[in-house]
Amino acid sequence: MSAVEVIGASKIFNQGKTQQVDALVDVNLTVDQGEFVSLIGPSGCGKSTLLRLIANLLEPTGGSLMVNNKTVSQARLDQDYGMAFQQAGLFDWRTVSKNIELPLELKGWDKEKRSARAAEMLELVKLPEFADLYPWQLSGGMQQRIAIARALAAHPPLLLMDEPFGALDEMTREYMQGELLRICGETATTVVFVTHSIPEAVYLSNRVVVMSPRPGRITSVIDVDLGAKRNEDTRAADGFFRNITAVREALRGTQADHASANAIRGLEDR
Amino acid sequence: MKFARRAAYRTAMFVVSIFSVVAIWELYKIIGPQDGGKFFGVSVLPRANNTAMPHISTMLSRYSRPEVRGSDKKIWVVVLSGAWFSLRLSLVGFFLGTTIGVGLAILMARFKIVQRGLLPYLVMSQTVPLIALAPLVVSWGGKLEIGSFVWPRWLSASILGTFLAFFPIAVGTLRGLSSAPAAAVELMESYAASWKQTLFKLRFPAAVPFMVPAFKLGASGAVVGVVVAEISTGLKGGIGRLIIEYAREATGDPAKVFTAVFGAAALGLIMAGFVAISDVFFMRNRPKESSI
């Protein structure tokens, strides 16, 4: 069973109008259980749109999407996935643990079960002593860790992340990447991860999906052969740079396509 | 500790500001022209004499003297009971205004079409002069028959308070409800949260910093509405009635009207104070810079 299945999905904004934008055209992607897949590409390549289609926050114009062999709308209703954004987006008026409890509250869990789970999640992200503080009393990196704890609170099998570390400084960012791998390893969570950063994509992923704009589509998929166990030494390994180069070259291809983007689109339409 | 120091600082600033107003008033009485300053026949400076501008001390000491000569009722008792009467009417007006204002804001936030259709009328409603509206409300109220319910006269004054209170509350709450960040709304959507859940767990908490100043305006608006309604409908017992009664005696007893005016001002402050206390309560755990 695959965690995510995208079959011929398209998303066209303002269809038929002069401002028509082909955000995604005929995208096919399968993500296996426990896999970590990154979506990378220049701005406007539709990587965030694809993530929002999987999350059922947007309706596709064509094609179909499945999460855990369910329709995406059913998966959203069942809270089969957790989500994290670039802004941690914690609620200022809730304590850290109440923030983590939010999805559980919406699911109708009772109070004891909720606070037990929140405590468990705080252990997981290694911030147990911050339970009763408010989010604005925490650093950006800590806030983002709480956001991940919140996304995973209901133990969803799938985690969707939209540039979650984009607003963090480089040092915090690398630390968070390590933490994310550890957490996902411990919880066996499948991740679809949108990023701008090539080293980030390579360090985290089993596969890197390279996308290109106008119209948004997948141009290549690169298998990262760094093995399952990754740590700080991985960043200095030869294989790391080889994979980075591979992704970079695939991305260069997308840049060169800019001029001929319309020609390609013409072909694909037929 | 920090909180106590800030409270002390604020109280000190309040006292200083009151004393500076007193000082400016008394200073003008010394240097201002006794019969007003005229410039090419147009009077531009107010008269500084004791009839137009009584000494602050005269006004304050007036509180301890009887309301009318020969009566044993001290004027502070009369002003206080008038203020209490008007305060109750204002509270009724404020609560009705809050209910209507917040209700309208929820409707407008829920249905964009309601917002587009209703908002212009709300703005327009505030251009109707209160004085013109007051007698109408009284006569409509008099004609109203709902079972055995009899429309009391004071309710008309409260309704006019409501009329001034609901508008800032509706507009401020609507802005607040729409202020929730798009990412937070998307997050709630990703949890498949219902509109009601989003309203109570996200939109209302996010709206508090916008609602507090709106409620302050609404609270003082309710007082203004009630006082004006008392004056224009001649309702007895409140501070508005005292103001016109005492104003008639301005030549013989100029300090008297000020006792009632201060009473009305204190009412507005008390009402806004209620809201300020609730602000401290609701915002106690928020980042300090987000409170307006």
C-alpha cells in the first residue's frame, strides 16, 4: 500500500480567464510507506500546490489523488496526515501543550488522554520543560519543533511539510533536520517535504522530486543513495556532494526549459 | 512585580494629567480676558469670569452643599443617584449593543454576501442624528405590544445607548474575526475543523486585541446615547436630566451644572474601566506588543 498516490493530477487557477495559471499539469507520483520525499524546484513550479492537493486544501482540476488508499477528502476528515508550514503558526493564547492538544481537541479526545499525549509529544521533540510556557516565549527553532509535535500529535501516518525550516538560521536548520529524521524514524512517519534548499532535500530524503514551472510539472526524480542512517558526518561524505550535484543538474535543466516552456506545454496538451 | 510597577506608573500619570487640566483651567482664569476675547467683533476666547468658568474649588465644594436652597439633600447624593440610574440604563444598552454587534459581526464574517449588503447600512445608521431618533423610539416603544410586556420609558433610553454601542462593536469584532492569519485558517481546514470550531478556537481568540478597543468605544457610546436620550425625551432620574436642569441655573449657580457634567464623564470612565479590566484578564498571556 502506498502512502500517497497522485495520478495525472492537474491544477489550473482561473481556468478560461485571461489570468489562467497552469500551476500543475499531469503530475504522477507515488510515495511509499515510511518514505521521505522532497519536492524541490524554482518558485512557481507548483510544489506547494501539489502539497495542498495532497492535503485536500485545494481541489484538483483533473486527475485523482489518494492517501492511504482513501480519497484525499476522506483522509483529511480522518486526519490521516499532519501538516507543518514555514511559519510555526502556533496560537499565542494557548500554552505549548495546549497547542499540541489542538488537533486532539478537534477530534473530541478527552482531557486526560490529550494531556498524556501532549506530554509524550513534548518528550519526542525534547522540550518537556516548556509545556506551560506560551509560544512567544520560545525561540523560532523551538516553536517549529512544537509545530512538528502538534502535526504528529494524533499519530498520523503521513506528515506534509511546506518549507518548515525556511525561516530558521542555518545552524538551527541543520539541527532541526537531524531532529526531524530522528522523530520520523522513531514514529515511522511518511513525509512529503517542500523545500528550496538542495542540501536540505538531499540530506533528508530517500527521493528528491525535481519540478519546473510554467506549467508546473515533475521533470525528474532522483534516488538519494545515502543509506537509511544519516548523521552530521553524512554532510561531509562524498556521496552527499555527488547527490547534491545530481539534483543541481536536474534543477539546471528546469531553468534551461524556461524559454521553451510553452512549446513543451503545447506538446503535453495533445 | 513588573505589573505592580506599571500599574503605579499609570496611576501616577493619570493623577498628573488631571492636575495639569486643573492647572490649565485656573491659569486661563488668571490670564484670560474677563469678558471674552473679541477679534473684529467675533468672540474667539471664552470668558474667564466666575460665571462662565467657575473655580475648580467652587465646583468641588458645590458637591457638599444642598441641591436647592433649603433642602437637606446634598447635591453629591443627587448626582450619585442620577449617575447610578444612568449607569444601569447604559449597562442594559451596552449588553444589548454587544449582543447585536457581535451577532452581526459573526453573520458578516460567515457570509460575505451579508457583509457586502449590510455594512453600508450600518455605516449609514450612524449618520442619523440621535436627537431625531429619540422621540421616534419612545413612540414606537409605546405602541409595542408583546403579550403582557409593557415597554418601560427607560428602555427607550437604553435602546439609544445600544444604537451608539453596537456599531463600533460590530465593526471591530468583524475586523478581529477576519484577522486570523491565512496559515492558521488553513491549519484548521487541514484538521477538518467545522466553521464553529474555527470560530471559537481560532477566530474569537485572534479577535480579542481588536475587540477590546471596539468595546471601549461601545461602552462610552452607550453612556452618550443614554444621556442624550434622557435629555431629548425628558426622562427623569438620570444624569442627563440633571445636566439640563442645572444648566438652566447657570447664571445664578454656575458651578452646579459642572457637578452633573463630571458625573456623566465619570460614568463613561467607569464603563470603559470595566472593559479595560476584562482586557487585562483576556490578554494576560499574550505577547505584550500585540495588545493595542
